[in-house]
Amino acid sequence: MTDVVFLTAVRLFEQRAAQHPDRTALLFKGGSVSYGELDRRANVIAQRLREAGVRRNTLVGLHVERSVEMVAAMLAIHKAGGAYVPLDPGFPKQRLDDIAHDAQLEFLVHSGQPSLGAVPPCCVDLSRIPPSDLPCEPIAEPAGPRDLCYVMYTSGSTGKPKGVMIPHGAVMNFLQSMQATPGLTEQDVLVAVTTTSFDISVLELFLPLIVGARIILAAKDETIDGRKLARLIDANEATLMQATPATWRMLFLAGWTGSDRLVALCGGKILDHGLAQQLVPATRALWNMYGPTETTVWSTCGRISDPLAPISVGLPILNTTVHVLDEQLAAVPDGTSGELYIGGA
């Protein structure tokens, strides 16, 4: 019997980079970076992180604007063995300070001047890493399924951010399930619009890279302007985009008429019949996605073919169980309300 080797997303990305180094991995603001170059950039940053003291399960603040460097830094943190804590530079300074304090961050990856009141003592400034440093050997720091992948802060019912610790095993179960259903292959082109501070960005930034697909990283101004986002989708012949109902509505309000190439994933808020009636005829397929941060991004998904029928959250993803229970933890009859219990990998 052979031992099963657990591979994290970054290790699968490295395999793709070794197999197809010249394939385009990422496009941003008209520029592109190959799998090989993205891997080299991440190795350089990872080496700096290791020199600073990052090891397995070390929490590293990620305070970088949307860019190629942001994605390289995420990969680098995992290469060094650490777990990233998103600190979106566009968020209020007080929220960022609260997160950094609560996570007790000692390490930070940033570019330029960080907008934090109390900057962690160990920093890697991406703007100070010269291009001449690009050649760099990969770092062998294999993470296990129980090691941390990221800590995502959500507001919760109190309004105070709370950190949700997600391990690599849960992330890989999620990504492998999404690769199968709704599905993604190396032929796909995914438009990424979500801030790293929202856990659905995990699908947008890691799923394409583990299958050898292409990411179109929307700039910040493109994520909030329907006309610019529509041009980005059409110009790149995108085949998949994931967004909240608000973003899909923004596209339609800007005059977007849809694409028969595009698979639309909608989640984060309730998908209503009105939006479904717009999305179904305007796209190749519409999927409704549901899941709380604590259970690793999406826990259920379902394809919506008839927007006039009741809109379901679909079926559980791979290795996940979902039950609707009453106060005594007994299954409720069909058509009866109850609490949703999610379990599994």
C-alpha cells in the first residue's frame, strides 16, 4: 500500500507551473504573467518570509492592493508554511487595526506605506524587492491538512470582527469539489472580482491556478463600475465569474446583455427570482451558491434552470452533510422551517 500524499493548493499550482511554465496564469490591467513567472515571484517573496521567521501556521497579514504581486504574495505565504490574514487596504483603518490586534500579527506583507496604526514588527515590503531577485529556488515546507490556510475575519452578529481559522484540508476539499461541480478546466477564463477579505475569493484565486486555467484579475475600479466590468468580461471571452447579487445587478444596470460563454456563480446574499430571470437567459449556466465562512466558502450549490421555480441552495458539496433540524435536533418534515446544520470535511 502506498501512502497518500496531501497536496495543498500551492503545491498543485507548482505542478502546473512546472508542466506549463509559459502558459498565461494571470492578466491584470492589460499585462500578463505566466505560470512560471508567477511561481518565481512567489518563491522570492517566500524566501524573504522564511528569512523573517515565518514557519508553518504562522499568521501573516496580507496588506496589498489588487495586483499580480497580491496573488504572488498569497502563494508565497503558503510556500513559506504560513497562513494569510487579509487586510484589504481599502478597508477602514480602525477595522484593519482591530484585525491585526486580534490576530496578534507579527508578520506583514505590504507594498509601500501600510495603512495600519500599529505595524507588525516583521515586514516584507514588495516594493523593495528588485527584479534581479527573481531567480530563486522553491521552498519545501509541506503543510498538512490540519495546518492553517487562512484566517478570515467576519463581522458576526455583534458587528465586531471575529477570526475564522480555516485549515488546508477544508480548502482542498472545497476546491476539488468546485473543480467537479460547477466545474473548471484548464481551458477556462475566470474573472476575479472579490476582495481577499471575503472568503469567496479563495475560489477565484486558487481554483484556476490548481487546474491550469487563466485568471482575469479585475482592478479595484473595474469591480465597482458595471461598464468597465462588462468590457473586461467580453474582451477576455470569460467563461466563469462569481459575484454577489449586487455585482450582477450592477452589470445589468450598466447595460450588459450577457454572454453565452459565461457560467455565472451567484452567492453571498439571497438570489431572488427577478435577478434569476435576468441571469438565466443571459448566461450559459447559473449556479446558486450558499455557505458560511465557518464551513469554508460554499457548502451547497445548485444550478438554476427555471427562474420561476423555487430557488434552492442546491445540494451539499463533496464530503459535506447538510440537515434541517428542529430545536431537539430532529429532522423536520418537508416544507417545514428549521435550523441548517452543516458538517463534514
